[in-house]
Amino acid sequence: MKKSLLAFAVASLFPMAAVADVIVYGKANVSIQHADEQAADDSQVELVSNASRIGVKGGEDINSSLKVIYQFEYQTEVDDGTNGTQTFGQRNIYLGLQGTAGTFIGGHFDTPTKVAQEKIDLFNDLEGDITQIFKGEIRASNIVQYTTPTFGGGFAGSVAYVTEENNGTTPRTGDGAGVSASFGYTSPVFYVGVAMDQDVEAEDTDLVRLVGRLNVGAFQFGLLAENYDNGIVDEDGALVSALWNLTDKWVAKAQYGQSEVKMADGETASIGVDYKMTKAATLYSYVTTVENDVIAPASQRDDTYVGVGMDFKF
Amino acid sequence: MKKLCCSLLVIWLATGGISAAFAEEECANAVDAADSMNVNQKDCDYSDKGLNGFLQKAFKKGSEGAVLNTSAEVNGEQAASKVAAEENISASREKIVLSVEVEQWANVGLAKNQLLQKVMERCSKGFNVQGETYRPLPMGRIELSLEYHCL
């Protein structure tokens, strides 16, 4: 779509007086990768759109201490233009109130447990994403959340109530609502957080997650540990990540995780290099392996992905 | 010697960490800020960044704003280039500068005519062009600025 038509179409949705409070944003992330998957007969080269999206967010002051906030974000598939049968898929969408006592939002968005991973997943949205071997990466529908204001220099907590409705994108079995909560301390140098899900994925399914990040000089180290219990399986997993800012343009990354949470002996390892062309545009490359020790042949994985891509934020 | 090197390395790493601890958090890209779902993050100004910056300029409110001709077809003209315009009003309010960006030299004449028409709309009794500036921009674009005052 011509930039002029896009600008005209988007701006026509908002009165001129409100334009200053609206932030329009998005990103296009596409990679071309060689995928060698055990489930497939042959390896193949594929073009992949990695969570490309466009969104609108903003707010309006009601008074000096209260503000309405909102966000509408949609995923688009840059590679083939469709997300199944849809052109756009819903990502985080909410409407809420923000004040000195905290923030309430309701809608369809990431649970506090999912958000708690913060920046430790260095291959987020790629084949090396932690969702390959971990659970808890839920974007829940019909969810209402309260977040405390930041206090004590960096502490904050969130608690979310996932209602009993069962018409969202997260299939929930059984009756009853779910609760997701997190609490942590965040600073540019250090982050530690703990999160839990109770009956969010399904009834009698609990998950506890512990996350930490440390930035020292040019390095960033990350750690994630998780326990999952659905009454049938009670399993653990852990992941470590490391990032090295070689220069202000070049970044080297590595990540390794082992987990029984999602599959037997699940294991993922990734290495990658990023080149920041500008603050908005990054070239990247990666090698990722995903393995498990599942008995059923159809679910066995011994996959390797080698890819290069570009991420552009606008 | 080994112990000295290790000590120096630890001190260097720690120093970098300490300085970073007191460093102010930079504004992330708008898409990353949204993805973080952190409702407590500081408000950042994206009015001049990315797509949002483009739209802000395109639909700037006020009588002096909204001079964006992104396509000849939008304005019913058959110009070959996209133009973007912004103006700066000096503190004295006597001198006004109107600027436009064009994609190539071939379109400078048309863009200049558009600017002059805008100036005439604002100066009902006529105007005096005091300066004309051409400045190179990235990707071969050119910025044309007209400095004028109304009679």
C-alpha cells in the first residue's frame, strides 16, 4: 500500500485533535531459513514472517491523576499475507484506566507470567523462542489485570483474572476462572521476577516461573526456571541466555534450554549474530536446534534451523 | 600476573555495571515498548519517530499545519514526486520559513510553486521572499526552504 494511502487511511480513523495522543507503530520481521526437521521428508528453504505487526496505542487524560489507555495490535504475515484464513491476527489489545493507585486493563493480552520473561529470550519470535520447550506463553482472552505503580525504585506486581468464558484463542478445559500473577524488580542493570499461573491453561494446571537478568558492561546474562504441574505431570525446565555487545553495531547471542515441561527431554540451543544498521533496522542470523526424546514418531524432534533475516521497526 | 588480569577484568566489568546502573533508561522503539506490556514505563515522545512521526507531521493541527502532499493524486495534481512540508515560525513572528522535501531535482520547480501558493494564501496583501535555501538530505532528497514575510 502506498505510504500516502496508508497515512490517509490510518489518520482518518482519528480526529485531528487526538492525533497527538496516538502512537502508531509496527515492525516487519522476515527471515529466510533452511529447516531440517525430523518430521519432514526433506529439508527445505522457507521464508518466515516472525510476528510482524502493526498497532495503535495511546491515552487520554481524564484529570491530573487519571488516564484512559488503550492498545490495539495486530499480527500480519509478511511472507504469505495470511494467518490461516485471516489477514490480521489479534495480538495484545486492551482498554484500561491508569492512575496513581495503579492500572486496570481488560482485553486480550499476554498474561503476567508470559510478560515476566522480559528480555531474557534472545531469540524471541524465532525458532529458538522459549515457547518451543516451555509453557506459560499464553495470550489470554477475556482477561482483566491490575498492575501496581512502580515503587521502591523498581518493584511492581501484576495480577490478572482470566474469566470463565471459553471463547478465546486459548483453549481452556473444565470450569472456573484462572489467575496469573507476577512480582519483580526491574532496573536497566538487574531484573528478577517470579510469576505463577493457576488454572489459566486449564483447570488444575499450575505453573511457577522464576526469571533473572543481569547486565554487566557489554554483557547480558539471563536465566529462566519453570515448574509445571497439571495433576498428571509435574515437570521442570531451565534456560540460560547470554548476549555480548561486541561493538555498538554487532551483537553475539547464545541460548540453551532444557525442559520436560512441554515434551520429554526437550532441548533447544541457539546461537546468533545481530548487526544493527540503525536503531530501527537490524540484520540477524541464527542457528537453532530443537530436540526431544518423545516416543511417538510423529512428535519426535531433531530439528535444525539456519537462517538470516531482517527486523525493521517503524 | 594472572590474578592481576582477573582482578582488572572484574573491576572493569563491575565499573561498567555500576555506571550502567545509574544510566537513565533510554526510550525503546515504540513497538518494543508496546510489546513489553509494561504500563509503568516512562512516557516517551515518538512524535518524530518512524511511522508515528510521519503521521504526526502529515496531520499537524493548527492553521499553519497540515501541509503534506504525499501523492499528486491526493491533491488532484499530477506531480511526479511525493513532497512533505513543515514550517517554522521565528520568535519575532516577522520572518516565516516554509520548507518542503522533494525526491529529485526535477520536482523542485513544482514544489517551489506549491510553497509560493501556500505563502500567498497566508499573506493576503502580498509577500516578500527574503531567502531561498537548498539542503541535501539522505537518499538523494532535497529540502527547499523559503524565508518570507508578509507585506
